[in-house]
Amino acid sequence: MSLLNIENVEVTYKGKGLKKDFKALKGVSLDIRPGECVGLVGESGSGKTTLGRAVLGLAPVTGGSITLEGREIAHASRAERAELARDIQVVFQDPYSSLNPSMSIEQILTEPMLVRNWSKADANKRVRELLDSVGLPADAAERRPREFSGGQRQRIAIARALALDPKLIVCDEPVSALDLTTQAKVLDLFLEIQERTNVAYLFISHDLAVVRHLSHRVAVMYQGEIVEWGQGEQVTQNPQHPYTKRLMMAAPVPNPVEQTARREERRRMMAAGLI
């Protein structure tokens, strides 16, 4: 049974003045099972972030449905969204702007708990558990975001997303602002947390290599539509759609010889009109 079902979802942004309406999503369908990571990959403007925002209630769903455990959430009210925060959380792209610089880490992490009438003692205990779960020392609670590196700030953002034990976390390019070494550590952390908690991820990225690392299934988006959808290994290693092949050719690899061969193959396919 699926945890999240997205069926024929459309998102249309109304044009202003002489501008035409823009259809960002054109009948998108996919599902996420409990404890599964679904990778959603595509270039900038493909619609992948819009789909994540639609799940979070931040984009106007103009057609189709989004259900969480059978409950329709596409048009949930503000009060219903507040309740849904127990089950759906988000980790944003930029660890530098997603944390309030004027608040301590303890204040940032306890805020969602105190809003739900947790006692201060229980919230503080949970903060210690969360910091330990993302590999940060207990004294981090007393410090402010500016005192941490980018990778550490993203760990704090992950801890905040985990605070209420959600069933699904929407991860919107959560490692793209990090250097490669830090990326690998944060991706490993995502895997470790999923194994321990059975939380599901909708993992949004422009990088096939990143989604290959942790996705069970992968959906590829192009111009507001899913053009390829299947098992992670199949889609990322043996893609069938020309657009997915283009993404794979564009991804950097550490071997200079292989990288040069990829560039030449991409140029050949583009010249032949294959991608």
C-alpha cells in the first residue's frame, strides 16, 4: 500500500497583465511507499520543485489529486496543513537561509514541539536525541546557526524535519549547496536515518548521481511531465528516454577519460538529434 499517491496533478500559475497562464505540471502521477525513497530528477524549470511544493501545499493544485494514506491533501486548509506537519516535513536546499539566524539551535528544534504543547522538559530531551541522531554534540543546542558549517547546518535542518517523527520528508535539493565530500556524508546520513526510522523521502535533485545513491525508484521530469519512471538502478544506469540519457551524459564523473568520452557521445547524440 502506498503512503503518498499523486494522480494526474496539474499546477497552473495565472498570468498577470499580458502574460499567459503557465502550466508547470501537466498531469503528473507517482506514488511513494512507506520507508521508500523516490528520486525526482530534472533540470531547472522541469517542474520537480513545483511538485514538491504541491505536496507541501505551497503550489496551487489546479487538477488531479494528492492523497496521504488515502486522505486528500491537495486542497487542505491552513488548519489541516498544521496537522499534516506531523506526517509531512521538508528539508530545503539552502542550509544558510532555512534556519533563523537569531534563534539558538535549541529554540529552532523545540519550536514545532512547543507549538503542539509538549512540555519544555520533553522538548529538550527530544532535542538531545535529535542532535545525537544527526551526529552533532549536545552543546550545539546552545549555539546559533552562524557558528556551524554548511554541512552541519543541513544536519540541523534534517534534525528539525525529524522532530515530530514524520512519515514523509520532502527533500528539495538538500545537498546541492554543499561540497562533494560533505554531500556524501549528508547522503549517508539520510540513508542511516531511513533505515532507523522507516521514514519515506521524496528526494528532489538535478543530479542523477545523487538520486542513484539512495533512491529505490526514480522519476525523471521534463517540461512538467514525467518522461521516465522505474527502479532506481534501471533509470540511472540504463535509461531509456533520450532526456534521461542527456542528464546522464551531463553528470560529471571522476575519471577524465570517461568524462571526455561522455562529452563526445553527448555531442554526437545532439548532432544526430537523438537528445
